[in-house]
Amino acid sequence: MIKNWLLKAEKDIETAGDLYKSKHYDWCLFIWHLAIEKALKAKILSLEKEYVFTHKLISLTKLAEYPINKQTLEELREITSFNIEARYDDYKLSFYKKATREYTSKWVKICDNFFKSIIKSI
């Protein structure tokens, strides 16, 4: 199961890269959220804990016993918003406008660093 989650996460990262290249920044960030979620679920399983059904990265991070400081907490809140805002029609337009190239570039780097850190901890 752990390898399966990590393979899916890697595929998501590849998809996010393709979306970034095609300037679909809002969907790129949504997919990054999914990749991080899957990595955290792999980490949780590596600790021999039960699978959880949530998309909330802060909850998953705590279950994964990943250290959270103030900056990480703020970043996780923002990354979690990529999932919520990308899914519901009433938020799509505002999130689309928010997800500029500059904003997305910044958050892709943050997501990538967080993802790599999770993987190293497994």
C-alpha cells in the first residue's frame, strides 16, 4: 500500500508539471495537493496506522507524526485550500484568478520541498 500511494503521488507530480507547462495553474496546484495528501497517507501507513479518509493536510500531517512549526502550519493551510477551492464551482473563478504564474511557481516550490521532506521521513 505504501508503494502504491507513492507511485500515485509521483504520477500526480508529473501531471501537475504538465498542467503548469500548459498554464492550467489552478489545476496544477490542485494536483499538488493530491500528491502531498498521498505522500502523507503513505507516511501514516509506514507508521502502521490505519488509513484515514480526509483531505485535510494538517490532520494528516499530525497523524503522520511530521513536525509542524508555525510556517509549516500556514503553508499547509494554503495548500489545503487548493483542494477545496478547485473542487467547488463558487470558488473556481476566484481561485483561477489567484493562481497566477508567479503565485503558482512559488507554491510549486513549497509543495515540492514539503513532498520531498515527507518522502525522506518514510
